[in-house]
Amino acid sequence: MVVMKAKNARDAEELLHSGVKKVELAYDIGSDDFFRLVSRWCEKGAKISKGNDHFIVSLKGFAIPPND
């Protein structure tokens, strides 16, 4: 599975909302942004793991409906 790299919190959110299954947080994330992202996505079923250098957010086979 391809891991997409996010360069900031906005990139991470956009990639996850677009349906990318694995996003590497390839930037120096602050604790506030980390916990905000974790609380939002883990309640939707995402898993957070520590990669070699950065955290990786993994979504399992579910679709996120668009905000209409």
C-alpha cells in the first residue's frame, strides 16, 4: 500500500478526507496538532503508528462521506 506524505496538518487532513488509506506525518508536528488529529481520526476508526521517522495514520476499509 502506498504511503502518502503530508508536509503539514492541512495536507494530512486533505489526504485523509480524500480517501488516502495511509498518510505519513512527514513534518515536525506539535503536540496540540497531533492530539487534535488523533482525536478526530481515531474516533472514525483510524490507527496511529510510529514509523521510522514519523507517525503514520492508517485508515481501514471505510469511506468518509463528504461534508455537504
